[in-house]
Amino acid sequence: MNEPNNDPTTEQSATFQKIWMETMSETMQAAFTFTPNSPPPEVLRQIRSGIFSALAESWGQFMRSPEFLDTMKQSMEQAVTFRKATNDFLGKARHQMQAPSSEDIDTIMLAVRHMEKRLLDRMEQLSTQMSGSKGPAAKTNRSQGRQTSATKKPTTNSRTTSGRNAPS
């Protein structure tokens, strides 16, 4: 009736039980390694220190054990697989509802950013050209009271004698 069981959960439980028993035995040993002449608060500090060091050591061993590392690796792989499946499902649902996906929105935002950059670059070029074209000749024309084509005021009577608009 007592056949050896090769079930991984049984082995993991046995490993955990072994670690727990070692922790408790080390804790008890640490708790009672004090001198009778020490005051009670010091005894309590020693007990606490012994418990913490025993727990830290046993849990450090447990977390470095191959069983724990394999379990964590499987857990992370399952989380990544679940995330991918969820993203695929939600993407299909958005597609069926004809709603934009996050990738579509990201692509549009990127295109708008590029367009904005091109517009700003072009405006800067035009500004540079305009400031460069305002040389000494343009300043003398304005100082003499002449109007250039850019500063001419439109005439108020734009109709010809035939009643049609004059060409501009």
C-alpha cells in the first residue's frame, strides 16, 4: 500500500515540508542559545534575530531550488502566452466591430507627428527666406513711401465700366 509516488506535487510538498522542518529546528536552536544572565529584552532580540536569519537562509535555499525556478519559469511563460492570446482576441473583437485597434491609432499618431514636423520645418524655411529677402533695397523703398506689391492696399472700386469685376 505504501508505494513510492513520483508525482511532482508530492515531491514539491515533501521539499517544502523538509525546508519548513529545518527552519523550525534552526529557530528553536537559535531561540535557546542565550546565557541565563542576559536580561529579557536581549533574549527577545536574540530570538528574533535567530528566527529572521533561519527564515532568510531557508527561503533563500527554497528560492534557489530547481523546483521553484522551474515553477517560476512555467508561470512566466503561461503569463506571456495568456497576454498574447488576450491581445489577439481583443484585436479580433475590435476588427469585427470595425473599431480602430491600438496599432491603428499609434500609426495615425506617428503620421500626424511626422506631418507636424514637416510643416514646422517648412514654416521655418519660409521664415528664413522672408527675413533674407528683406535686404537694404526693401528698406529704402519703405522709407521713401513707396509701396511694394506685398504692401499695396486694394482699391475700393474694383468694377470696370462694363459692370464686370476687374482682373486682379
